[in-house]
Amino acid sequence: MRPPTRFSPLTGFLLTCALAPLFAQSPAAPGSSYLLLSHDPAFLEEISKVSVVTYSAGRTRLVKLSVPLTELPAEIAAKLREVSQDEIFNGPAAKGEAKAADPAILALTAKVDGRRLMGYAEAITMTGKRSAAQLDVSAASGNRLAMDYIAGAFKEMGYAVERQCYKDRKADKECNIVARRSAQAGAKAILVIGHMDSVGHENAGADDNASGSAGVLEMAKVLSGYKADHDFIFVTANGEENGITGGYACARILKASGELSRVAWAINMDMISWNKDGIIEIETNKEFSALADWVGAQARLYTKLEPYIAMPAWGSDHVPFLEAGIPTYLSIQHWDAHNPCYHKACDKLESLSWDYAAQLVRLNLAVVAGKTRLTPLPAKP
């Protein structure tokens, strides 16, 4: 038997440094770490000049600053949030107890139509330039056309539709489109949200986020054929690309009316149609990690997707509802293999996977079915 190999202290130190990243499960560097609240390419370029990345997995990227936070321009500092190490997790959802699929939920999820989903996304994408800033330019902007199309689609499904306007623009109003269906007096509600605006390229933003708002429409379409013991609130939010303005406005308006206190669950869909590895990220905050694992179990039971958990939450319309204490998660494509056309003019329909998007919508319908009693309505003649 050969004696054990011995290394010099220097060699041992170098090996430790080389191998440490292979075994790291969470950021461990001491001192203040900041979560990036945007992955916009222009912001990433600017922040890289004054920081070093200490952790990057999925959508979670932490940096340490080389200058004091107070010395950064306000628009840069606003996209950073100090976090503690115990808030951070990125990895596969817990396996949990194996269960058999519910035939009723399988029947529900089978109603998702990938072609119809793509049709919704195409109609939204082809409205032109959908950034909220276009509402300063014209009363017939791509953003306004997207609002009109979505409102009409909800009405055709039989929902009560509201233009939840929260900001006057130079040529138009900035509004969310909200569709409701009531169950019974005093019922709790489930809210489903996805933003309709884009960064503003012509007939682009197909993945970000025509796909997510199309997912909201597809869930509404499927659930229009069911009676539920929860109210449904479907929201296509505006202004997400400008600081989640529509999502925050929605939460604020619902709180003022008292409706927010009845929201038991909220689901956000953002960028749901680019797929390279079959992974879905389920993003929430640490206090709802058990919820995320439960959602992951539904993904394994009712879809072909492999669920990963990402914490903490940032940068999309689930954040205002999490801050209000409502159990909420974001469903999004795996960020380690995300769309290379993110926030670019090439974010078009042609490269997207509507089978993947349909799988993600099926997951969110399975979650709804797991939290409310659904009864199929008689087929319309």
C-alpha cells in the first residue's frame, strides 16, 4: 500500500482555491453583497466597472462593490439590493413524496393549446413598439394596441374587464388590463399576472413578454370553462420594464379597495417561451420556499419540466405581491440558458418554443387546481 500523498502548504492552498467553486452551494464571501435587480445588458456593463461578481446562478447574481454605494449614480444604485447569504438559493426543487397524478387535473392541463397560445403572443408582438414610453408619443401606439387587443380577448371569454389606469402620459394613459370572475360573496382570490409591455423594439419582445401575457390569456381561456370556489383576477401589467410600475400600481389599487386582502395566491409569468434544457425556474422569497418546492412537485407531476428554485425575488411583477406578504412565485425560463435576444430587437416569434410555453402554462393551471375546487361547466351549444 502506497503512503498517502502529501502536499506542501502552498500546493494545498492552491488546490483548495481551484476546487472550491466546484463545491460551492451558496455565496460565502464576507461583507456586503448586493443582488442585481436588473440583467439589462447596458446595466450589466455599467455595474461591471465598479463591482466584482461573487455569486451567479440562475437569475441570481451577487456583486461586491469597489466603491461605496453612496458614490454610485442614483439610477445604478436603485438596481442594487443588499442581501444576506441565507436569502440565497438556486438549485433543483426538493423531490418530495412521490404521488399519483389527479385525473381531473390532467384533464384540465390537457386543454392548454400551444397553437392558441402562440396566436395570442403573435397578436401582441405585432402591435409595434410596446414600451410604455410610446404612450407619450401617440394615442395609437403599439402599447395601446396591445391593451386593446388583450381587453377584447378577455371580454370574448366572458370576463368583466377593467382598464386599471394609474398614470397620465402625454398622448394616452398607462393602464393595466384586469379581468375578473367572481365565485361567491367573501371568496378568496387567485391572481395571475404577466406584463404586456416590452423595451420598445418594433414588433419584438415576443418572449419578453408577449409570451407571459399570452400565458395569462391562455390560463383565462381554459379556466373560463370551469366554476371555482375562488375569484379569478387576471392582470396583464404595463410598465414592468420601467420599474415594475404597473405591478406596483395594481397592488396599491387592490389594497386601497380592500381586494388585496382576499388574494390568497399570486402567479407571475415572464419570459416563458425560450427553452434549451427543459428547466423552469420558480422564483420567490425565502419565507415561501415551501410553496416553491410544492410548485416544483406539481411540475414533475403534470409537466415534462424540471423545476429549479431561485431566491430571492427581483425584477418582475411578482415582487409587489411578495412585498405585500402574499404567497407568490415567478415562473420563468432557466436563466442559465436564457434567450440570447433578451432586450434586443431579435426577440422575435420564430425562435421560440410553444411546447415549452404550453408546459409552463399547464404547471400554473395545476397549481390553481391544487388550491381551488374546479367544476367543469356544461359545454356551450
